[in-house]
Amino acid sequence: MSREKLPRSTTSYSRIYSVVRRIPRGRVATYGQIAKLAGLPGRARQVGYALHALTSATAVPWQRVVNAAGAISLPPMNGGISQRLLLEKEGVRFDARGRIPLKSFAWRARA
DNA sequence: GCGGTGACGGTCG
DNA sequence: CCGACCGCCACCG
């Protein structure tokens, strides 16, 4: 069979999107968590890149991905506000410091 | 082809 | 708990 000489980047992006699509409504996951589940441990940044490449109309619930502190990494003026509104509409709450209590809203994926 | 950049995260003080 | 640093690596000029 032909050796899959596909661009690794494209493959990684697909895997990342697949994992993000699994996040249930009303729950959030961290970049690191997504990276790990996508088979890219320690490469949280790449998850950020993959999601940034998305930006427009897609079936990927990108708003459900936040950083390890439970905060939105996206700059407020550049989508951060939208992300928060989308999450609040799903029932996700933010504390006074603008952070999501991961204790309550973190998605606990099953390997 | 090289170097700076960045939707991150673990560690340290 | 918080800020500063460093490691990570694909993307872009």
C-alpha cells in the first residue's frame, strides 16, 4: 500500500478537530488535554494554531477550548468576548476573575 | 532556509 | 495564588 506521505500538519489538525468535536455542550477542555487526546502530548500550542486556522463557519465547537487556568486565551477584542458569550449560552459560568471553575465544567474524556 | 512569533503549560520563587 | 521563565514546534515573512 502507498505510504501515507500526507503532510503531518494536516493530519494533526484533523485529529485535533475530531477531539474538539467530542466535547459535550456545556463543558470545556484545555489545550493540553486536547493535545494529549489527539496524540500530541506536550504540544498544546499546536492545538491553538489548529483552532486559529479554523476561525470561520465550521462544525467544530472551538469555544469549548480554554487554557489550563480555565480562562479564555483569545484576546477579548479578537473573539474572546464571543467565546465567552457562546459558553455562557451553553450554561458555562465564569467567576469574578473571568475564569471557569474547571472543577465543575471540565470535560472528563474517557480514553 | 532562518529566526521571530504564538488560541499553551509545567515549574520555580 | 500569581508572575516570570523556559520548553515545545508549526506557521509566516
